[in-house]
Amino acid sequence: MTKRIGYLGPKGTFTKLAVDAAFNGEDKKAFDTVPACIDAVDTGEVDIGVVPLENAIEGTVHLTVDYLVHQVRLPIVAEIVVPIQQHLICTPNFKGTLKDIEAVYSHSHAIAQCHQYIHQNLPNAVLHVTSSTGKAAELVSVKEGNIAAIGNKLAAKEYGLCIVKENIHDYPNNHTRFAVLTKNTEALSIQHPITTEKTSLLVTLPRDYAGALHQVLSAFAWRKMNLSKIESRPMKTGLGNYFFIIDVDDPYDAVLFPGVQAELEALGCSVTILGTFPVYHLQANSSSL
């Protein structure tokens, strides 16, 4: 049976590149926003959803994390990591110079990844934030004037645009992590070697007191469990109230993780496993980057 895979669209987004790199032959459906894609998985409109989770330069995609925590609690069943190359793209009839570009459209993360290039080379451009890099390319393809989008080669191809300048991101080691979400783990089939495995936890402290976070981290430290990430996010219940997302570089087991949970719960913490999953580092088709 063909699986239905939802992703942050429209066509030409980096999420679509990640989906194409990981899955072949499935029915793929684009959604305008991250929440819409997550909702589609929750309601069964699609079997699998793929959404951006974190960029190496700009950090966590907070909309994804907050929506999964506060609105729709779906398990993360896999993580896809792909390289990101940002290009400046315009319509074929653009004949001016970079200084002639009056507006640049792209996702907020893409704009931030190219901040120095924009500052140094596009002095007259007004920045416009869109829901995705693919959406930016789509808008530029139908608008008039000396305007540009920041996106990938796939976006340029999909919307009949030309690349004015390649690789305008400020740092070369630019990668994005994408979360794969599904209610049915049997639907997941990624035919690529697993790079590593990790477990993601949500930890909420009972109250703010001196040494609270240290006690939480100690539960992992003395068990020699390596944490690849720890990040605080507001609980949305008032200033100063936070929960913590903790990534552990190990799959969930029957000994260490239950021990950590028991120790943290004894401290009054709330612990939720957001997912234990394989990680795939994939090389998207170079012609599409």
C-alpha cells in the first residue's frame, strides 16, 4: 500500500528535498505550514509527516517544537539530516545588478543564514518573510519588479527562476535536521544506513530553585549518558516557567532510561519521552541543492 507523506511545502522547499532523499515512490503532499502538516498526521490525512526541526546555523525551529509539545503530541520516529545550500534566485528577465534588487523573499531561517551576504551585497533590498523558501520562489515567479528569493535549485527549477548567485549562506557547514512523525511506526521505511540513534525527552521542573537543573543533568552524567542537546522553552504559563528538551545519544533501553525517569520523578520533575529514533544523514541530489 502506498504511504501518504506530508511535508512543509510548497514544491521546492528543503523539506521536500529531505523527503525525496529519504522516500521513493510514495504519495507526497505539500502543506502550507508546519502546524498544518502535523495536524494532517494527527487526523490521518497522511501517514507520515516531515517537518524542519533544527538548523546548524540558526538553531531550533521553535514553531515545530512548541506545536509538538503544546498542541499535538506526536512521536518523533526518525530524524533526517541533509546539507543546506542557499542561492539567490530571480526571474529570467532580471538584468540588473545586486544593488538593483529591491526586495528579497524567504523563510526567516533562510534569511538569517544569509545575513552577512545580504548586508554586504543587497543594500537596497527590503526583506520579506514567507512560510517557506519554496513559497518565496513561488511569490517571486508571479510578482513584477527587481525582486529575488533565497532558496535551492529545486525551487528555481520548479518555478522557472534563475540562480543569480550560488551558496550565499554565511557558514559552509549548513545542515538541517528534519523530524519524521507518524502514529504507525510500521509505515516507516527509510532504506538508508542509520548514522546513530537518539532519544528525545521533555523535562519539566516542579519549581525554580538553586541547583535544580544541575540535579537533572546529574541523573544523566553519573550514568555516563551523553547529551547532544539541551534547550529551554517557555511553558506559556508565565514568565520564568520553562520546560527542557534533552537529546540523549542513545536509544531507549530497559535500564538506564527508566532509572533516569525514576530519579527525576523523585525530584518532582515530569518526564515525557518525545521519541527514540534512528538518525539518517542523507545527501540530497546535488542538482537540487
